[in-house]
Amino acid sequence: MIHRLQQSIPLDPLGLNLSNPIRFIIFTLAIYTAASFFTVMLSQMIVVQQKSDQKIEELTEQVESLAATLERTRIAREIHDSLGHTLTDLDTQLAVAQTLRSHNLDQSFQAVDTAKRLARQCIEDVSQALDRMRQSDFDLNHALVALLEQLRQTSTVQVQWKVNLPHLPVYQSYQVYCIVKEGLMNVQKHAQATHVYFSADQTPAGLMLNLKDDGIGFDATTLKPGFGLQGMIERVQLLRGQFELQTAPTQGTQISIILPL
């Protein structure tokens, strides 16, 4: 009996016949090329990741810098809103006291008493400002009503209001509060009004604020810096809102503001 020995042809794991030297070389080159391509792609991905990490770090630094700048601006506005008007009045009263002390001592003492009251008001304003900046929540409706009550109690102006705003983020609530506060200060200092009406409500267009007085009005084309409206306009712009002013001499003043939700 003749037994024939058949040599089996080695197969690679993929089932390819690599006994042929040419096939083996081609297969080896293909593996090398694929490995090289993978290595290059991996290197590029690492470079891209490093650049992305660097870009993220740069953007983070820019955001932190911008946040710090905005915080400084916010604090500066708060100091101005809280102290600017009161310190101006305080300086005026001290100047009056100095002028009158030589020939009208009684009025000079009255001016000093007024200056002392304003100084106490400054201290209280600073304390309230710091409290507001530390608050994690802010009851805007309550704060606005308190402002309107204060105007009614400290002046002869008849004040009416309707306040019904939804809960807002603290930053937005704070900006709205400062806008209304500035508007009421303008009424008290410049309008010579007998009646003031304020409303704050939510509408389909957004938050609607309306402040109207029957005072002396003014020519808006000759408005001087420092009148108080510029700060209101800047805050409205920060909130991406719309600011409308309607006024004329002897015709009173109406301010309408729409703020997006």
C-alpha cells in the first residue's frame, strides 16, 4: 500500500494563503502601511486634542477675565446708583451750611442736620447694596413695591402702581430693580410731578415696565449727561431690551421698557 504524504498549505488567521512569497510581501506591506497610517492619524489626533485643550484653556481665561470685568462694572454701577445722588445732595447741604454759618446760624444748623441725615442714608444704601450683591435670590416684586412706598412716604407725590412680575434670575431682577430705582429718583428730583403711575407686568412681548408722571417734562433733544436716563438705557441694553421715552415741556414724561424673557 502506498501512502502519499500531502503537505498542508499554511493558512494565516484570515484564511489567506501566504505560502506564496509575493503574497506574503504584499500582505506584510499592507499591514505596515495600515499601521503607519494609524500611527499618523493617532499623532494628528493627539496634536488636535492638545490644540483643543490649549484653546479651551485660553477661552476659559478670557471668560474669567470678562466675568471679572463685568463684576467690576456691576459693582461700580451699584455704588453709583446707591451713593451718587445722595453724596451729591450731601455735598450741597455742607456747602449751604458753610455759606450760611456767618450770617444765618439757624439755617446753617438745619443744613448740617440734613447733611447728617444724608450721611446716614449713605451708610444704609451701602449696606443694602452689599446685601443685594450677596443674595442668591431676590424678591423683585417686593423690592419694587418698597421703592414705590418710599417715594410716597418721602414726597408729596401721589403714587399708584401695579406690579406683577414672574420670578426672574437674580441678575435680571437686580437690573430691573436698578432701572426702576433710577426712574423714580428722576421723578423725585426733576419732574415736579403731583401724580406718578408705575406698572410692571408680563406680556406676550416680554416684561413690560411703564413709568408715567404729570410733571414739567423736558426737551429730550437737549438732555444733558448725568440726568439719570443714560444709566437706565445702558441697563436696558444689557438685558437686550427696548427703551422708549415720550416727553415734552409741560407735558409730563412717560418711559416704556420691554425686556425679553
